[in-house]
Amino acid sequence: MSDEAPSHPGRPGPEGAAAPATGGPASEDLMERVVGLCKRRGFIFQSAEIYGGFRSTYDYGPLGVNLLRNVKNAWWEAMVQRRTDVVGLDAAILSPPAVWQASGHLANFTDPLVDCRACHQRWRQDKIGGVCPNCGSTEFTEARAFNLMFKTHAGPLEDEGAVAYLRPETAQGMFVNFVNVLQTTRKKPPFGIAQVGKSFRNEITPQNFVFRTREFEQMEMEYFVPPAEAQHWFEYWLAERFNWYLGLGIPADKLRLRHHDPDELSHYSAGTADVEFLFPWGWDELEGIANRTDFDLKAHAAASGEKLDYFDPTTNERYTPYVIEPAAGATRTMMAFLLAAYDEDEVGGEPRTVLRIHPRLAPYQVAVLPLSKKDSLEPLSRRVLELLQPHLMVDYDVTQGIGKRYRRQDEIGTPWCVTIDFDSLEDGGVTVRDRDSTEQVRVPVDGLLDELRGRLDAR
Ligand code: ATP
């Protein structure tokens, strides 16, 4: 029990029990507190901050980079590693206009841009409900179609022949490599190609911290299926993707599936549903799951003159597969995990901030904390650190009192602290302390890795 005092004076003292969670701060405050935590503790920094910051671009700091990597790894594990029907890809970000001409993005990847006639601010018409968020006016210019793709030039000449685009989605990389993957892997439908990487959109109004930025990271998979099976696989992936978020700790009451109305569908889609999260400002999209039909493969086949289809030797039929696409945002999802995990409670009568993030996503799974800075504890502490480091992300902290150090780890979501004390030198045991319950148990150093792995696997 957490409030059971270790009877040994050489060990970390009791903290008192964690009071039951209060459900955290009200949603108006939640966003501010999470953004504050991200800056204070080094999850996310404003980009180019020393030059006043570059609007709506962000850099991921020492903790953020771990968390983001863990989100992407969890996705990769579920979508590629644990399956035999999905393979990975890492395609180029720079791409020629031909790709975006064929995919329809040059013509259709636009948002409706309006100017407020009163204050002259620019807005995305479909996001403001007819009222200027800045001044309240309802008078706007006619909407113009604004293309979201970033255009640049490859090579020293800035003429039309040198135009290139930064990809606005990773998906096209899978379509243009369809035949390469088919031939090199001998996969046959149903099979998928997955990719994680940066995408760029010149958003009219980037907003809500890293929810909508111009440079962001996506996790997308294109699942190629016989056309007659498309509906089945669409429903299959809706369930798979919804459960992925639940499994990583997003509470069920903060997650929902929303099917698009026919007039909302993208130019390529025969059906789309979004996984939505209850953000502090309301329900909003984490991931879109779409039935893209054979639109993309047919469009690229027509434009390139290459055959992008599949010959099924068992039926002697040649067909263009349909595609089911679960398309998630890594950076946006990371923010949802932070918002869902943020909590405030009391330990031993003192308030604390605690990030109840899933241990697999936590920036550090373990913190190794020598009880005192005394040299005598260092060799064993180093040994414990080196025992854990090949297997887990480990923080090492020797500064300040143990209570303060526990609080610092709670705030960044470290699920377990391992304290090395003076008794450890005698009995070879260390104290493992749990973030959520503050419970402490004594574990022999030899069994420590198994103990921690067991706890991780149990989640
Ligand atoms: P929206 O309608 O919000 O602009 P979308 O429906 O066009 O988004 P998709 O093209 O379906 O978005 O992209 C798939 C996922 O990529 C989104 O669910 C989101 O998680 C992520 N994403 C898209 N645009 C951005 C952005 N500007 N910043 C961060 N993540 C993004």
C-alpha cells in the first residue's frame, strides 16, 4: 500500500495515498494547462522562438520527440509488425506535378477562402459558421477555392519545368508504388501499404496548438481489396482503428465514430467515417477512414500509361483494387493523448499534476533515482540504469529531494520510478514506485527488468 511506511530509515519515505482522480481541470483550463506543460517540460516548443517564432510551426523537444515516436511506433506495431498482410513504405516528400495532377489535388485540394468585409481577416468558410471569429461580422467576400499545396522549385531554375510540390498527404506514395510493392513482395489483395511521415498543407487558419499546423506528421495505410469486399474491409478498419485509441488509453466517452454526409465526401471517396476525440473545443477529427474506391489507381494508370491493376491467377480475372484508407495524424493524435492523460489530484494532501499516459506512450517508461547524491549509491545506480537502458527509455535524476523528483516524473507521465537507497547496497533490492497509485514495492535488482516488463505487458 502506498501509505504503508517502509520500516527502514535508509529507504524512500511514504508519500501518502493518491486521492481519487477528480477528472482533471475543466475543459476551458485544460488546453491552457497542457500547452503550458508542453512548454515548461520540453514536449513542444514554438519553432524559431529566438526570432519571435514562426507562426503555427512547432519543434518537438526532448520529451515530445519520445512521445511522438512512441505514438508512431505503436501505430506501426499494430498496422505492420503484427500483421502479415501489410508492408511499409517511406516515399519522398518532394514530388512532381504529374502526381498531383493525376490524383486530383491540383484541381480539388482546396478550401473555401473568404475575407471578412469588416476586419479583413481571412477565414476558411466551412469552419466559421457564417460569423467572423475576430469581429463578429457576417459580411464576407465570395468564397474562392484556395489550393493547400506548398509549391516549390527543384534545382537552380525557377521556371515551370522545375515546379515541385511538398506532399499534402502520404497516400499518393503508396499508389505510385503499387506495382513496385506488388512485384517485390508477392502480396495479393487484400493487402496494405503503410507509411508514416511528414505532410504539408498551407492551411488558411492553423489553430489549436498542434491540432492544425502547416507541417505535420501522418500515419496512413492504403489497403487494396477486391471491389466486392470493399464494404466489409471498410467496416473492419473502422473497428480496428477505433479500438487502437481505446487500447492506448483514450477513454470511451471521449471517442466516437462519425460517418460523413454524402455532401461532405472528398472527391475520391465512396464513404468516409472519422474517429473523433472530444477536444476542449468539442468533437473533432483524429483520423479519417475512407473507401477511396479505385479512383487513385485508375487515375495514375490513365495519366502514366502504366498498368496499375492486379491479375488474379485463381480466377483469371484482372481488376483494379478498391482502397480502404485509415489516415491518422501523428502530431494531432499525440495532442489528444496528452489532453486525455492530463490530470490533477492530491498525494498526501499536496496537489500534484499527473500525466496518466499509457506506459507504452510515456516519454520515459522508468526513472532511476538514487535516494541521495552520495557517491556510495552511484555504482549500483549506474548498474541499474545500464540494465534497463537496452530495453526501456530511462531517465536518470539525482537532483533535489525524492518527493520533488517523484512529482517531476508524475508530471511527464513516467509510470515507474526505481529508487536506489542505502539498504539496496546491503540487500540488493530497489523500490519500484507506481505513478498512478504511488504504491511502492521492493524488488530485487536481478528481477527488476522482468518486473517492469511484466507491468508494461499487462497494460
Ligand atoms: P480537415 O478537414 O480537418 O482539414 P482532413 O479531413 O482534410 O482534415 P485528412 O486529409 O483526412 O484530413 O488527413 C488525415 C489526418 O491527418 C487527419 O485526420 C488529421 O489527423 C491529420 N491532419 C490533416 N491535416 C492536418 C493539419 N493541418 N495539422 C495536423 N494534422 C493534420
